[in-house]
Amino acid sequence: MPIARSPASVRRAAAVEADPRWARVLARDAAADGTFVYAVRTTGVCCRPTCPSRRPRPEHVEFHADVAAARAAGFRPCRRCAPAGPAPGDVGAARVATLCRRLERDGPTPTLAELGRVVGLSPFHVARVFRAATGVTVRAYAAAHRARRARATLRTRATVAAAHAAAGYGSASRFYATAAARLGMAPRAFRAGGAGLELRYATARCDLGVVLVAATPRGIAAILLGDAEGPLARDLARRFPRATRVRDATGLASRVRDVVRAVAEPRLAARLPLDVRGTAFQQRVWAALTAVPAGATTTYAEVARAVGAPRAVRAVAGACAANPVAIAIPCHRVRRADGALAGYRWGVARKRALLAREAAAATGGPRRAPPGG
């Protein structure tokens, strides 16, 4: 049988439930930590919005700006959530920063147990906390950092052997086994600035302007959109400054034709074979983008949550901007939180056109016939 409440209790409950801070308490919103505390009159305790304790009845709650204000009103800090101390997120961030610094040192990658001793956590919690904060595993972060060191040292060391040692690889065989995936080419080719890499490219007209397609033997490495061939060729040279860039309209005819069709009908882009390299975080963002269905859109914040790094919204935007293959990795499906299209490396007008085509295809509306077919 429900407990009868007095009119005064009903009014107090209604006032608390109408306060936007109550919704944040119910959601245990981590972003609200440090912005206010709530106090419970029946227990005389004040808590963080994220306190794991059972939620009180709203008529027993009042809000205060901080712990000092709650203490002045006669409440004591909760021992469970310790609202007077640093936020749990701050403690976690400090630990993750310590882990990152340890992983970035020269030498072999430490084990989870060794990392745990550094920050006072078990190996299991090291793995979980690190991935939650960065969006990548400890192993992936360490591998990406070794690759960055390898890229830097290959330019300056006299031998590849010296470079792999400086980068923290335990043996030359381990370095060579992973180098192609991490560097995008053989180590000696990278040390020569990519001079050993042959990149074939061709341009064509499409109904969004001019498209440049560049490919390695593995697949498409770049799809660039613009208004003229010259700026696109210069962009390709900037992206691959030391590679041998060979214009090959005949050899790439089928690849270019497929890309032009995908520009006209973006759902076809998922079939294009790619050879795209990026950091571990960029790869996670790009994978999340390819999971967004044609005809749908997402936001930078939603992508950040999807890759396990909800606070890395700016890093997600940076990964979108670094995307070298228009259409195939659909960064055009990302909007701002307010619904605006925001920026697009190849022009907002092209972004709007691509989204309109996908929306029309998803609803069965009229679609423009792909050029050349």
C-alpha cells in the first residue's frame, strides 16, 4: 500500500523533480560532478550527483552549490562518494596520463601487471580503465607509439636495425612482421621517405566536380574531391611527398569508374577495396563511421561514445578531417550536435548533396543515374 504524503511533501517533491539537477542525479551524470551536490534531509548527508548509493525520495532532497554550502546548512559529506575530494574521473584521468607516459618511454612495452604496480591497480582494472579513457587497448596504444618512434628514427638512424631498437621493438623480426601494417610500406622505403612506394593515380569528372583516385597494389589509398585537377594533384603530393606518383588513367580506369559511380550512388562505396593507414584511434573512428548506415547521420559525440572515448569529441573531429578517402569512409554522415552540417574537407555543398542522395535512396525516392552507366 503506497505511503500517504502530505501536501507539503508533494510540493517539495514536485519542486525537486522540476529542477534539471534532479535528472542529472537520477542519470548519475559524470559531467555534473563538481557543479553541485545534493543533500538528503533524512540522513543529513550530501553527495555527488554520481554517488552510487540508493537514490532518495525527491521530497527529502535539496541542492547546494558545493560541499561548503551543504556543510553550512548542517550536512556532512557522504563517505561513499566523498564529494569533498577529487572527482573519480579526475583520479582516473591522472592514472591514465601516468600510464601513457610509461608506455611512451623507450624500451620494451611493460606488461599489464607492471603498469598496475605503477598506478596501484590490478592488471584487469588497468586494461579496463585505459580503454574506457582512450578508446584503445594498452597494446594498441603502445604499438601506435612504437610506430611513431619508428617513423621518426627511420629518418635519422643510419640503419633500420638502429631504428627498430630505438623504437622499442624487441627484435628485428618483430619489427619487420608489423612494419607494413604500421607504416604503410616497407621499413627501408619509409626511411627513404616513401621513395620506394609507387602510387598510381588518375582523375575524372563526376557530378560533384573532379575526383582524384590514387591506389597501391593493395587498394585505394586516396579519393579526393575538388573543382580542378591541379589542386587535387598537389594535395596528393602533400599526403605522399616521397612516393613515386604515376599518372595511370588506363590502368586505373575500372577503379575510377567504380568511384565515380559511388559518388553518384554512395551506397556503392562500401564495396571499394581500400589501403588506408592511420593511428589506432583514427582506425577506430573510421570503423565506427563505416558502421553508420547510408541515409542516416550521427554526431561527433555519438562517434566518440561508440569508440569508447566519450570525452574525445575533438579527437573524433580530427580523425574525420584526416580521412583520406571521401565517400568510402563516410565522414559526410557526421553532423554537429545541433544538427548543422558543419565543415567537410571537400566542401559543405558536396556533403549536403551526398546526404540528400543517401536519404532519397533510403526512402525509395528518385535517384540520379550514375554517370557512365
